Amino acid sequence: MNKPDPKTRRKRRRRTCYDRLRARMITARRVRRVDPASSAAAQLLAIIASLVGRMPLTPPAPVKYAAPSVSPAWAERKQLAQRLGVPVRYVEITMARGEVPYSILFHHIRGGGASRRDAMTVLRTRAPEASIDWLDHVDVAGRWSDLLLCFVRGEYEEDTDIKLLASTIAWLDTLSPRGDIAGPEETGTGMGSSLVPRPSKDSDPTNDEGGPKGRRP
């Protein structure tokens, strides 16, 4: 059996810390490359476990709605509004001026929403009674531009009443296109001419000779 050469033993280098660290890095790389799916599965399982742990075991109890408490001042204003027959927003101005001006009503009508609804409620009580049906038509059909044209800025609010009546008459004209209630030409309203009797030959109190109508001798 051949004996190892003593010179060869001297050439062997001892392992240092660097060699050990290099060996550990190589081993760690091999472990990572062995089964990457197992690492992903472990991470996914940990995420699912954390989500399940956060979920409550029992469903939450239903929370009953509690209406906010009404202040005494608000309750007093509401009672006063019911006595005056106006929405709550018009209590102060009604008490100060006796009625809501047309300028405020038409401003709220232009704004829309709940303010328009309250303004229309008051406008039905302020406008001429003959215009109530037309106001209902405007509310249903959404002809707000026609209604806003009736407002006349000025000192006398009666001008707005006149415009409301004129718009009501024009609306009634559209309901009778046959002209059975066509009005006098000088007014241009298209109403009332059928209500005025027209003179006819039969209703002439005189005969052809100029004398009183009756039997001839």
C-alpha cells in the first residue's frame, strides 16, 4: 500500500471562516431552490389565518336608530308655523310683514329642492284664486321657466298677480284650440267673446222699413 507523500500533507490548506461562510451560503441557496411552492403556500396560509382571526365569531347585534332630540326652540317654531299655515322657514318673515313677498317666493322657486316645495305651498295661498289650476299644471309639468317669467320686480306686487292671471288665460287658450271660447281681438286673450251675445238679424228690434218689428197689417 502506498503511503501518502509527506510533502502533499504540507500543501493542504486549513479551512478558514471565509470557507465556512461560503459553504453556508451555498447550502442556503440550495434549500431555497428545492421547493419554492412550499414557501408560497406557507405565506398564503399565514395570510388566510390572519384574515380569519380578525373576523368576529358572532354577527354584530343590530343597532336601533335613535332620532336626534328636538330642541325646545325648534318645537316652538314648528307649532307657530302650523298656526300661521306656512312652512317653518317663513315663520319670522310672516310675523314681521304679514305675508311672504313675491321676491322671496320666486327666489326659492328658482333654487329648487325643498325651498321650491315650500315656496309653491305659500304661492298657492297668495296668488289669485283663478291661477291655482295653472300653478298645479306648472308643478306637475315642470314649467318653472313659465312661472318665473310672471315675477315683476317693482314696488307693486299686483303686477305679478296680473302676470299670473295672463299666463292662466293663455294656458286656458291651449286647452280649447277649436276657438269655442275665443276672446275679443283687442285683448288678445282669446277668451270671453262667446260669452257676449252678437247681434243678429232675428234679434233686430226694427223691421226692414224702420218701424217696430211685429206683424204687418
